[in-house]
Amino acid sequence: MAEIEKIMNISLDDIEKLMNISGDDIEKVNDVEYVTEVVWYGSRGLSIGGYSTGSNQEVIQYKAITSTGNMSDFGDIGNYGTYAGVVSMATGSSKSRAVHMGGYGTGWNNDETASAGNLNNIYYFTVGSLGDSTDAADLTLARNVCVGSTNGARQLTCGGGPSDVVDYFTIASISNASDFGDMYAATTYMVGSINNATRAVIGTGGTTADATGTGRMDYFTIASTGDASDFGDMVTPGDTLGRQGVGGVENATRGVFMGGYNSSAATALDSMVYITVDTTGNSSDFGNVIAVTANNDGSAATGNATKAEAYGYGTGATGAANDNIQSITIASTGDAADNGNMLAAIVNNASISGT
């Protein structure tokens, strides 16, 4: 339910009738956000950056999620130079505008002598038009191996580094990020993130106390700043998905985390688990990805609310990159299917959808 509906305990349609004022104007007067439709994903899926064939990549590639075809060239990460690239980013979307934040890069700003390191950049591009992303603003700190979550209006950037800091900014009018709150611990290499219109759930990752992954899921109310609450444990039969997943995908009610790492045996898994986003508790078994996964950063999966796709990922014990696109139907449990190919074998990339 939207924040303004919670405050007034009445539906948005009835609020508009009662006050004889549009929802947009209500938001301006009351200085609150509301989300009236699903606006954080769409029919076009995109993969951004990543590590491929021995080097970081600056390429953005895309496909129609409903198709079984291969990826095509969309553009490049902007202002990064011929030999540059970025891995391990967080992402988000307002359906029409996509953003990617943070990551690890080399040779940015066309300067090949720049030192490699974590980034604090916030980039955006228009999903419906081919082209490069544009550097627009900054996070509160440089970070990589972070994940993003959004309701289509407010964007969160969580963990990475490792750090417990959660940032936020507004996608429609990008400015420097502000402090949202903290995760329960400094966390990196998350399994993924999922959300609905009101709640963000961050999949387990590694911490200083438990480098192989805690199994805990954090959640936040997106419209209200504050620290994380405990959602439950990320478990699948016989294992705990501890860290380094392919990513999280969702429809309006269900979220699915794809792949991960066994937190006790430190081995890659082919498991997928699901949760109901509005109901706290442990995850349930969904099915299996097409190969065990390793060395992923929790941001390589996206979807259109019906079908979800994972774009490239590491496989086997070494996490070797591959060019597979695999898909699932979010509402139905079951194993992933092969659904096309990337432009090249890739891992540590970030994905998003929109239209």
C-alpha cells in the first residue's frame, strides 16, 4: 500500500475524490511519495558491464525478455574510455529510466593511468533508446559488490565494500545520494535483492564475522528511512544460500533468489529459493539454475514480473564466465531453462529491465 494511503487510511482513488485534487498534487502538498502501479521493471532486459575474457567490460547489451533470442549491443558505460570497464554494480529502474551505481573500475574518465578502485558514481540511461549511460551524481561512499532495490521512485543502494551503509536518491531527478540507514552488519557479495512497491528485501551476504555468508535476509520499508529488520533465513533443502548469488527477481508479491554459495561447505550451488515479500519468514525451495554458480555479485538477474532472466554468471568451482541466458516463470516453481546467449561470456555484470 502506498505511503499516503497508510497515512490517511483510505485508498488513493477515494483520497482524490474527497480532496478534489490529483494524486500528483496530493504528493506535492503532503511531501510524501506513493506508488500507484508497478513501475520498476519492463519488457526490455539489459546487462551492464561485467568481467569477460580477461578484462573488465564497458558494454551495455539488451534483449526483449519475452523472446528467446540473443543479446544485442545497446551502448557503453559513459565516460570510461576505450580500455575501461566496470564490474560489481548495483542497479534500479523507474521503467523508463535505468540507473547503475558504484562498482569497481579501471581507467575511468578516459584516463588510462587512473588507479583501479571502488566507484561512487551514479549513472543513468533511457531504457527505450539505445545509447551510453551518463554520470549524474554520487553515492555517499565508493563501493563495489553492492545491490540496489527500488519502488520505481526511490532507489536504494545497499552494502558492498564491505559496508553496512544504505544510500537513497530519487530516480526521476537524480542528485547525490543521502544516508537511508544501515544493514544489520557490514555486508558484501550478497545473493541478491528483491522488492515490491513498499518493501525491499536484501539477500544474505558475507560479513566480517561470517565471510561465507550468514543466511540472513534484511528488509526495509522503501518510503521510510531507517535501519534493517530481520526478514528470515535464506534456506534450501540441505543448504544455506550464504553469498554470491546471481541475483533476485520479483513480481508484485513473490521474490526469487537465484544461485548462491553454501555458507558451511563454501561450495557453489544450483539452488533457487522464493519468499512472499510482504510476509517475513524463511525462504522455500523454488528449483534449480542450469549450473552451479560462483563468483557472482547479486545483480545479474531481472524480469518483467512474469518471466525472469539471468544474464551470464560464473559456473563451477572456479566461477568461470559463460554466455548463457537462463529464464524462469516467477509464479511457478521449477528449474531454469536455457534462453539464448550474451554477446560474450561474462560474470560480475549487473542487470535491469524497463521499457
